[in-house]
Amino acid sequence: MTPYAFFGALEAGLLFGIVAIAVYVSFRILDFPDLTVDGSFPLGAAVSALMIVSGFNPFLATGCGILAAAAAGALTGLLTVRLGFLDLLSGILVMIALYSINLRIMGRPNIALIGEPTVFTPVEQLGFKSNTAILLVLMAVVVVVATLVSRFLLSEIGLALRATGANARMAAANGVNVRHATIVGLTVSNGLVGLAGALFAQSQGAADVAMGIGTIIIGLAAVILGESILPGTGVVRAVVAVVIGTIVYRLAVALALNSDLLGLKSQDLNLITAVLVVVALLAPRLRRGLRRGIFAAEARR
Amino acid sequence: MIELRDATVVFNRGDPLERRALDDLTLSVAPGEFVTVIGSNGAGKSTLLNVLTGDVLVSSGAVSFDGLDVTRWPVNRRAAFVGRVFQDPLVGTCGFLTIEENLALAARRGCRRGLRLATGPKRRAALRDRLADLKLGLENRLGDRMDQLSGGQRQALSLVMAAVMEMKILLLDEHTAALDPRIAAFVMSLTNQIVAEHGLTTLMVTHSMRQALDHGSRTIMMHEGRIVLDLKGDERRRLSVEDLLRMFSKVRGETLDDDALLLN
């Protein structure tokens, strides 16, 4: 692997580490398979890109991208808890609606940000090269996000969210409003995805309406991979695990794409991801089956 | 005073399966009273409990706690006044969280939750003392996940969690039925101890006539969504399980055979 490919993978790993933390919150903490993220990722990108080319401060633009995506998450929550829609369906509905909304926001399928100021510009001005600046900022953002999310999950509200996802009847009996908890969790989760989308657009130099495809699966792959690399309990461990999981996953993907032996191309990324998730989900079952096979063999002896 | 006035619950209204789970039921429980509830399957015991917790809202009638009308309040709002232990220990405690986190969650029942840390060293010391009283050795396992404990230990913790905060009524839903006899006896004695210590108003649903008479200060028998027997004081004290069984059969319009006596 070339250094260029390595740093590219590291950059993507950090960026999708934010997505993975968000997916951990919805999928693991709330037990809510939230497909909204495929729409809120480009929404964060679209809002921030439009504002940047319109002359707004890139930090303000990123903030608005976060808020827009958070609102999308809240909407999915409302559809589920107020109207009683199936969680998967609510997410899909909002995701589909966001496709049109994102096109409307940008007025075209993509907005280029080449030469525009971004949140990475201040670090570049300190004398760092563009790629280094992006890496430094992303590292800082991931550390801050991981710390804040961990702290949030350890708070009284965070504990109520965790109880809601794990045992809603028990949570309600202890006074937790499980509907509110679901909405709060999805709002936080999608806000983080919007942040990742805004940073992605600024680091890649463009926002594109199709950039969200597969976001949920990339996040899920990272969560599952992280859990198998760093198993155990506790939210801090889990948050660290999903970030490590994402970086390992992106590096593995970069290795696979760079090896001539396999003949894979970059367009195979989503297929590789899907296969990886299937394998990771089957792994515990396969391990059990194998063990049972060994015991059966021993019993026969 | 916990009051149900003309409470009626109809399931599947207008359907061939329409069923009156509570039929115009009126009940007042005085402060400090410990009521045991018996009745056959489908008599409405669970519905009575669920109407008090808010899991089921009455079709007509009213529910009030100390004069406060809570008829339309959902479960989480009533939780400020209701301590509760489920039949299934897996429902009453959260296996995914640690012992400490379960207790911390219960310690905010009926309070606003904020962004403060849910657990901390100060609170930990108080919890440790509280758990040491149980003599289950759980005070040294605060960081263990709840799903590592046995059903009996989880049920004991359910009781402690319910009693952590003040309440107007403690609701016990056959909370010893899923436990083996030795553990069930332990949980029942812990129940009596906690009820006495805090002077709790309590309503306990049970399948066991023995348990219904041995514990508490008042026994009600339900049948087809109504209260058909309401016993307290001397009358209740003189009653044997056999007497109660005979009454039970009479209510159901059956003759008592020896099998029923033996089985109970």
C-alpha cells in the first residue's frame, strides 16, 4: 500500500468513525435500525456546501449542517413513536424524502468546494499541507465527539436512553419517557452523521447527492468489527471500539483494493462492505457451530 | 389513599372476542394497607394492577392517588408514585446495564433527569451500604452486568430499586412465582421487611392462597372482573386456606373436590 492510500484510508476511517459512533447510538443503544443516515449524511454535506459557496463562515455552515441532519433524525423518531410506524419504514421514508430535499437545497446534483474556505483552512494557514491539516482536524473532531458522546451516555439522560433500548418496560416503570428517549437518541445520532457529511464534503472538495448511499452499512460494519476487536462492556470501551473498528475496516478495504491479486476496484467497496457485515454477523454462529462439531466428534469417540 | 372508581376495562370492544377484564370495579386502599389479590386466571388480577400502573387505561371510571386524578396518565408519569416489581425478573431489571446503573436509574424515578453523571463515588457508597443489608454479597459486584445474576438476586434487586424512591403504592405482580421455593421465601421475607421499614401501601397479586393469607392485612378475591370477597381484620385472621378455597369454589359455582385441596 502506498503512503497516499494509507493516509487516505486513515482519513476515511476517522471520518466514518463519527458515523460509526452515531450508528452505535441508534443501532446498539436504542436498538433502532435507523436508515435515515443515508439521507442525513448528504444533507449535512448539502447544507454546509451551499452555505460555504454562498459566503458563510465554514464553521457556521457545518453547524447548520448538523442541525438540519439532527432535525431529520427527530422526524424519523416522531414517525415511529407518534404515528407508530415500523422503525425501518420511518427511516426509509425520511431517507427517500431527503434525496429530493438535498437536490432542492443544492439546486443541482453536486456543489464543488474547490478553492473555497473550509473548516480545514485555519490549520492549513498554520503552515500544514492540505492532507495533513485534514487529518489533524479529523483526529481532533473524533476525539471530541467520542468524549462528548461517552459523557452523554454516562449521564442520567444517557442512562435513560440505554435502558429504553435494552428494556423499554423497565425504563417506563422507572419513569423514563421512552418516546422522548427515542427521539433524543435519533436526533443526536443524525446530528453526528450530518457533521460527518459536512466534513466529508469539505475534505473531498464537493457535496454530492449520491454520497450517502451505504452510510448505514459502513457504520454497521464498523460497529460490528469494533465489537469483535475490543469486546467487553461499558460505553467508553464501546465508543473507542467503534472508532478503532472503522479505521481497521478502512485500512482493510484499502489493502484489498490495492492488492492486484484480488482484482478489486473502488466501485466494489459497497459489495465488500456488505459481505463483511454478513460474515461478521455470522461469525458468532459459525464459531458455536464449530465448537458443537468438535464436542460431537468427542462424544462419538 | 389509592382509589379506583367504577373502573371498567373492555378488551376488543365490538369484536366477537370482546372481554370485560374489569367490570365496574371500585376499590380504595388506605395508606399503609397491604392488600393481597387472588383469583383464577382471567379474573382480572393483572388488569387491576395494569390499571394502577397505567399500562392499561380504563374504558370508563377513574383512578386517583391521594385525591389526584391520574386516570389518563401514562406509565412513566405515574412512575413517580408507583414502585413496581414484575413477575419476570428479566423485565424488572435491565440485564444490559450494570447493577449500579440499574439502581441509579431507579434512583431518579419521578425526578427530572439531567446531564449530570448517573453514577459516581458519592452515590456508590450509599448503594454499597444498601446492598450489604441484603447479605447477598452484591455490594462488591456493583460494576457487574445485571444479566450475570440469578433470577432470585435480580428479583431482590427489583425490590430494592422500587424502594429507593418514595412512592404512594408498591405493586407486586406475582413477584415470587417464577422463583424456586427457597428463593421465593427469601424474596417474600425481604418484601415484608421493606414494606414494614417504609410503611408502604402495597398491593400484591398472587396465585398462592397460602401467601395471600400469610402476608398483608387485607385479601381480595376477584372473579370475572369484579371483587367478590374482601376480607380483613379478625374475619381474615380466622380464615384457613381450606375456608378460602371453599369460598373460591362457591364463587365459581363449582363443588370442591379433594384434588383441588391437595393441589393447593
